[in-house]
Amino acid sequence: MLSNSLWTLLLLGVALVAAKTGVDVASLTTVAQFQCAKNYGYSAAIVRCYFEAYGANPGGKIDGNCQANYNNAINAGLPVDLYMFPCTGRSTCKSPATQVQEIIDYVGARNMKVGRLWLDVEVDPASNNWPDHTSSRNTLVQFKNKLNGSGWKWGVYSSLYQWQTVTGDRNWVLDSSVPIWYSHYDEQLTFSDFSSFGGWTRPTIKQYVGDGKFCGTSFDKNFYG
């Protein structure tokens, strides 16, 4: 008979093996680096495909690393989602509809197989990208309307702090029917720390480590439950 303590260890081991984890990247990442992450047990990748480029006129552009990172993750055997860090808060930014359409056209022209597009909602102090709550809410609604009409699966990346900072109210709802990917860098593979915001009561992904250094590069680490 196995002791109770040994059974406990075995059960914990199964739970850890069963937990799905993944990585997300913005910087150029090689096939070997994605493969290395996969060998460590990370089984999905989220790649930045759009960034604010707030100094440009107009602002907002496809990330130059998007296709290479997508191809490299796919070649390493990882399914891929994309995320966009949009240009907001400036008169020089392209419209939300234009920014979303640029990703749709880019992905379609390259026949990229993408699971979901994540809309990154967080403050960039350098660009003052969400300058006031009223305009921020209006901008988010414009993104939602375009994404809902695109036929794509999409979700939101944010945190309670970022959501409250951007919208002015942790309980303001954009669309709680889409999944939420939240950040909390506690290095814990659990959702027990999640506090509801934006109408979301149950998360889909947790970014639990930012800029983790391994496999010769920097990965954010994500927990899928």
C-alpha cells in the first residue's frame, strides 16, 4: 500500500503535468527557442502581430516580427494566437476598424492559421494611449464592433488595475462573453487569485510571469488552467 503522503505527491504530479501552459512573445524568436520552450512543457504560443507605433502618422502598424514568429512557432509544433497592442489616444492613430482590418488582411494574405486575436488593453505611459475614460470607452467599443463583425474569435488581455485605469470603473463591461487573459506576476499556476472586472468572472488565461529568461530569449509565461 502507498502511504497517504506518497499518494498526495503522485496526485500533485498529475495535476502539474495536466496544467496547460504557453508563452507569448513580441521580439524575434527562433524555431529552436520555441522548440526549447515546448520541450519544457509549454504547449501554445501567442505572438504580437500589431503595435501602436504612436510616433508614426498614421499610428498603428503590423509588427515586423509577426510572420517570422508565427512561422517559427508553427514549425516548432505550437498552435498560435495573435495579439494586438493598438494605437489609441492620439488623433494620428488609424481608426480601430482600420487597425483590425489590417491584421485580418495580413493574416488572410499569408494563409496563417490563427486560433484567436487578443486585444491588449493596458496603459503605455510613453504614449498616453488612454488619456481619458470617456474616449477610452468609446474607442474600445469601436474595436469590439469591428472584431464582432470580423468573424474572428477574439478576447481581451488586461488586468483589474489596467481595466480600472483605462475605463475608470473596474465593473465597466465591454463584452464579457469573450474570454479574458489577465496578468498577475505571482508565478503561480492557478486562477485562485483572479478578481472579477469588466463583467468577467472566470478567466481563460493567466500571464503569470513577465519576461522570463530561458531558452536563450525572453518569454512571458501563461497558464491555461
